[in-house]
Amino acid sequence: MTNSIAVDVPVLLLIFNRPDTVARVMDALRQIKPAHLYVAADGPRAARMDDGIKTESARRIATTIDWPCEVKTLFRKENLGCRRAVSGAIDWFFEQVEEGIILEDDCIPDPSYFRFAQELLFRYRNDNRVMVIAAKHFQSTAYQPSYSYFFSRYNHCWGWASWRRAWQFYDRDMSLWPELRESDWLLGIGNGRLAFKQYWTRIFDLAYSGKVDSWAYRWTFSCWAQNGLSILPTRNLVTNIGFGVDASHTNGDDRLESYSILESINFPLVHPPYMLRDVEADAWSDRHLFGISRWTSIKSSIRQLPCVDVLVRAVRYG
């Protein structure tokens, strides 16, 4: 049963220029009534005349609170773009809290995610092997282990929680990439599969060169460079409402919408008795989310990346 329990986890809400989706996320937060809410917003783009009105409206909605709550804000005057705005906001968040939940303005979590994250933030607080507690379960009924969650290489960020001790390893400049690129590091992560190495070499090359304005790729790289694990739930605890004409990389893709069916998780949680990466689950993601098994070119593969969130959000934060 998803019986209620007091949840007291700081929440960082990342917003930009979508007041309609911010309002829906706030409705979800209102069910939980977090006592500590941090709101960060990138500045309006100079070339978009309507950004000023939209960003101001989104900020007003995100800070209109009708429950007991301490609200702190980081509202940028200038537009920093996706990479710097989001990573800078997370820096700001973890300068003030030891652990917390990060939500973007189009990700609506199920209420059970907050308790899920709170329990696991406590359970793995001092375990440096775990770096992310995600809300997203992409496999639906195709893969549901008998435990409440499993360990993965993939740190999906459609709603996630982490610790200051993990975020400190965020390599914003990917300074380790030139050395690791020339090694067999990616072969080791990908179980010796050359296609995996080729795929992620090209992804990380794009991020390192700045051709993709990505904080999420850098965070994935940072987690992998520390041999970090992510916790993924066996039920999908978040739905993405960012599909449509305003989204650069998700409009018209029915597969992406099917990944966002919202579920709840039962308590008490059933913890796996081991801390091993779920190779079967990651292999499913390689095939069905990233298309690595049929990889041909970086251009065709990028269109199959629903869980590499930066491409979904580039238009909204940059």
C-alpha cells in the first residue's frame, strides 16, 4: 500500500518560460507540501520578445505557496542556456542542503516518489557507490524485477534525487574525458561492446566540444567516471508533460508519451539483497532507448534518446 507518511526532503524546482507546466508541477507539490522549496529560473532570451512575460509568469506561479514552506529563489537576469543554468542551479541547491530532490518544470512526480526518495536518500546517504535516485522507469511491464528498485548505469533525470557528496564529482568541463577517451574505459562500462563505446564516444565528444549545450551528458559522464550507480524504481513514478509543439525533440513521438504513464510504488519497499548493476535492465535500455544495437550514425541515434533529457529540454532552457 502507498500509505501516507511525513515527507521532509528539500526540493529544487527548475523553471524557465512555461507557466502552464509549472502550474501543474506546483499542483503535484501541493499534495506533498514540502517544507523547503528552492526555485531556480534562467533569464529570458534577448531574441525572444515573449520570454520576459512568460518567465515572469512562471516565477510568480512557482513562488505562490499556500502551505507552510520556506522558499528560496535563484532568478537569473541573463539567459545562461541549458548547461550553465541547470548545473549552476544544482550547485546553488547543494551549497545549502546535503540532499534533496530535483524536478524540472515539465516533470510531474507521483506522490509516492517523495517517500521513495526520502527513504533511499537516508538508506544510501553514506554509500558512495550510489549517486542518483531516479523517478523514471522506462521499461513498463517489459521488465519489472521482484524488488522495489534496481541498480543501473543510467541516471535518468526526469525527476531525481541525490546528495551533495555525489554532486561534488560533477565534472563541468569534462576534464577527464581526453584521458578516458583514449582508454578502454567505455568498453568496460559497456561489457566489451564496441557499439556501446562508439555511441558514447560520439555523445561525449559532442558534449566536450560544446556542440550540445548539455549538463545532463556531463552528469552522466561524471557518474560513470566515479563508477557510480543509479537507483531506478520498478514502477514509473514520474510523467513528462513537455511533449508538444514547444518541445524541440519530443513532438510527434508516441513512444515518448507511452514512457510517461504514471504509476505508484508500494510500501514498505522491498530492497534488493545485493548491490549489483542490473545488466539485463541496462541492456534493454541500450537497445530500446538508445538504439545502440542498431547504431549507424550519431544523427539517427540522437532521435532515439528519450532519456537523455538535455535534448528534450534544450529549447526550454537555452
